[in-house]
Amino acid sequence: MRTALTIAAMSLISACSSIARTPEPQEQAGAAIALVAAQLVGTPYHFGGADLQGFDCSGLAFYAHERVGLEIPRTAEEQRHASRPVPLAALAPGDLVFFRIGARRIDHVGIYAGAGRFIHAPRSGEVVSYGDLSEGYYRKRLVGAGRFWGESAQTASPSSH
């Protein structure tokens, strides 16, 4: 009888250790933001756009967050100021990555997708697409990252800063 109980206990312990890890709710929110953005790859760039007719970079971030129930500011610079900073070594899908492309201020934003890639609306004449953070052009211009989802997530508006 004692041997049977020991075997049963060992079976339960080993079964528990083989259960797949369920992502935390905050990780799910980030992944959902990245998924929304991924589904928009191929959508035309449209300056000032934040809907399915077309997106600019910050409009894409605005739209993807809105689809998961988070309100964020509309411009890249406002998004950076209102987001919680994230170390580049701790990037997770759904984080925003901020760039200085042609100005002293933040003028471009993308949504981190994982594995060093981000999704963005690059410029007029192009479509929503993936970029690579290790690519020289974007690596040189990357200035930081931020997050609106996760613990203590709150809504933000342009007037909140």
C-alpha cells in the first residue's frame, strides 16, 4: 500500500511539472498588441492615419493599443513621454520602440514583435511592415522603449503630461 501511494504521489508531481506555463495576463496584453499589429502588415502608410484606410507610425501604435482596450497618446513623442520606460534588454512583444529618424525629437515609433523585430508604418509610399532592430539604420536611431500594458497599466491621453 505504501509503495502504491509513493508511486501515485510521484506521478502527480511529475505530471505537474510537465504542464505548459500559462502566460501572465500582462504578457497576454503585450502579445495581443503585437498580434493586432502583425495582422495589419501590408496596410498602406497614410500620414495622420489611425484606421484600416492607412496608418502613420504613431497611428498604428494608437490603433493596436485601442483594440486591446488601452488608450494611449496619438504622437510618437507623446507616446514616449507617457509610457513606462523599458530597458532594451527587457523588450517584450507589444512594447513600443522609439526612434529619432530626421529630428532631434522622437519622430518614429514601432511595436516590438519579438526576436529583435518590430512592426511599423515606415513612410509615404510604403506599407506597414517588419523592421529589424539589429539593422544598422534602425539600430543607430533607436533611442528607447516604453510600455503601456502590464502591471499598473493605465489609460493615457495627450493632456496627461
